[in-house]
Amino acid sequence: MAEPAAKVEMPRPKIEERPATDRGGWAMLGLALALILLAAAVVLAGVLVGVAGGGGVAIAAGAVAGALLVLAGLVVAAGLTAVAPGEARVLQLLGRYYGTVRTDGLRWVNPLTERQRVSTRIRNHETGHAKVNDLDGNPIEISAVVVWQVADTARAVFEVDDFVEFVAFQTEAAVRHIAGSFPYDAHDRTSLRENADEITAQMSEELAQRVASAGVDIIESRITRLAYAPEIAHAMLRRQQAGAVVAARTRIVEGAVGMVQLALDRLAEEHVVDLDEERKATMVSNLLVVLCADRDAQPVVNTGSLYQ
């Protein structure tokens, strides 16, 4: 079993996402257009009154009222913002966090706020081929792919400078740390090659701790490349082949010994032939040669007696 992931100490986030005060944008768009049209009507009415005998005062009053109405319409229109599916808008008012709008469509918010677009879609990040030393000091090449998503837009914007770059660097650090914490290949220990599921689960846990302060959730991580470095790959391949040959030979010998024991027991039980200790040793030797040899045995017909 893999050891528990080491706890990564990251700064505690000082801000959390909260919903901003917003409303439907279509009604506010209609209000803005109505104010502009009303401004035009007021200016036109002032001109007509002035021409009819009201003098320049009526025209000036109409112009001022129209300008104010246009300004009010522009202020209302400035609060309109379009939010696409899979996106959010982080609002700031006079340098302070005002809230986040996640509802897609045309929305209206405080016109004085600054609005920053943040993607909440699921993303992939694939690390480059990193060359590191495993737990035994052997140089290996490893890379991984991480599936992640912004969960807290406020942390993503205000806790780190660039949350995309932050995830990339922390992924690289987590992959290198995991690669150096386990051997590449080992039969008696947790290894990168034999325990991929446990290793990736531990890597996901460590990475989640690293990027939590940036408001990012890790959905999944997988090792996509794992190999010895080219300078030792040939030697390690020979070592793996030797280990495989030894394991296979051990299995063959275990099976052959069982078959020889079974043959001797059956011969003794059914009284087929009585063998002394010397002949039993000869028979065991012959059977083991036949069962453990790399090539098929060539039969030899004995035309003499049992002892010649």
C-alpha cells in the first residue's frame, strides 16, 4: 500500500467567493433605451416650445434635461454585462471585492464596478517530460496530465497572480515530488510502475492541497509517461529481463518439484516398482532435467536392465 500523502502547508486563503447583487439585464436595457428616447423627446419638445414663443430658455432647459436623461441612460447601460455559459464575472468596487456573477445571459450590475472574466470550464494541463531521480536514485522520465476546474473565482483572482500559471507550476512540483518518493520498479515495495492507481491517487491529493488556496479543484490526474532515462534504459531493461527469468525459473522449479513428488508417491502407493534411495535420486534428477530444461528432452531407450 502507498504511504499517505505528505501534508502540504499552503497559506490560508483570506477571501471566499460570494454572489454579487445583480438582476436581469433585458429590463435594464429597455430602461436605458427608454431614457435615451425620452431625452430626444424632451429636447425636441424644448425646441418646439422655444420656436412657439418660449424663447431660448425653453430650448436650453430642454437641452439640459435631455443631456441629463442621456447621461442617466448611459449610466444604466454601463451596468449591462453578458455572461457566457462556463464563465463567471468577478466584480470589484473601488478596489474591494464586490461579488461574483455566475448566472449566464445578459445581467445588470452596479455600473461603478470593474468586471473580470474568469472561465469555470474544465481544463486539462499536461506537464512536460521531467527527468528526476526515483527513490533509489535512478534517473527516470515522467509526465502527467491533470484535469482541473476553478471552484472559487475570488481566490483564483485575488489569492494568486495568475491561477493558470500557478496550477502549472504546482503540478510540476507535485509530479517531481511523487516521482522522487517511490522507486520505479520494486517487487517488495510500492513502485511507480506496479502501483499506478495508488500513486496517482496520492498525487491528486497532494496537488489538491497545493492549489486549494487558488480556488482550484483537481478532478483527476494521471501519469502519461513513465520510463527510465535513455542513459540507463538498456541496463535497466536487462535487469528487468533477468528478474523475469529468475521469477519464471522459480515458478518452473516449484512446479517440477511438486510433479516429481507426486510421481514418487504414486509409484509407491500402487507398488509399480520398488526403488532404493540411489535409484530414487537418479529418477528425481532425470525428471527435474526433463521438466526444467529449455529444450525438449530426447528419449533414450534402455535395452539393458534397470541398473545398467
